[in-house]
Amino acid sequence: MAARPLAIEFLYEPDCDSRDVSLARLREVVAEEGGAATIDVIRVDTDEDAVARRFTGSPTIRIAERDIDPPEASARYVLTCRAYRLPDGRITPFPPKELIRAALREALASPDENSEGGPE
């Protein structure tokens, strides 16, 4: 049986300018890695929506329901722009390709706990 496509969520706040570059970067890494994936692009418009979606800033990328850069336990769920740290320590509004790639590879290597069937 063929594997189900990997579920990816791309959550964004419309006032943050990082959406287009970050979404293009995510799509590029998914294509490079060759895994079957669906990307659900989700607009977050209110603080209430941010809380309901566990949104810690724009963009938030979740692969197989796991944030590619898990926030601290004390993180607040609000409309805001998100910052990511590059491997050299600099801060950027765009998630680094290395971070996306590592999360994608981890998800592709993990058995799908939500699939029907399973080991017998």
C-alpha cells in the first residue's frame, strides 16, 4: 500500500512580509527531498485564532503536526511575526532551509502513527 502524503501546515499572519519567501522555501525543500506531501496554507487573522491554532508567529510551519522550531513552553499564541536563527547565529524572518529539511527528513523517517492498519 502506498504511503499517505505527509501533512504540512504553513500558518501565516497577513501583515508579516515573510510569507511568500518562506512558503517558496518550504515548497522548494519539499520538492528537493522528493517526499509526497500536501501543504495546507492557513491564514491566521485574530488573536483568538492564534490561540486556537497554537500559532506563535508568522510563519509557523508544522510537519506531521510538529513545529519545525518548537517554541518554548512559555510561548504566547498571538498575531506576530516570527524570527528564526540561522546556523551562524544571525536572526532572520525566514525559516532556514536546513531547519525545514531536518524536520521534513525526521517526519519522513518516522513511521506514520496516524495511518490506518499498522503492524500486525
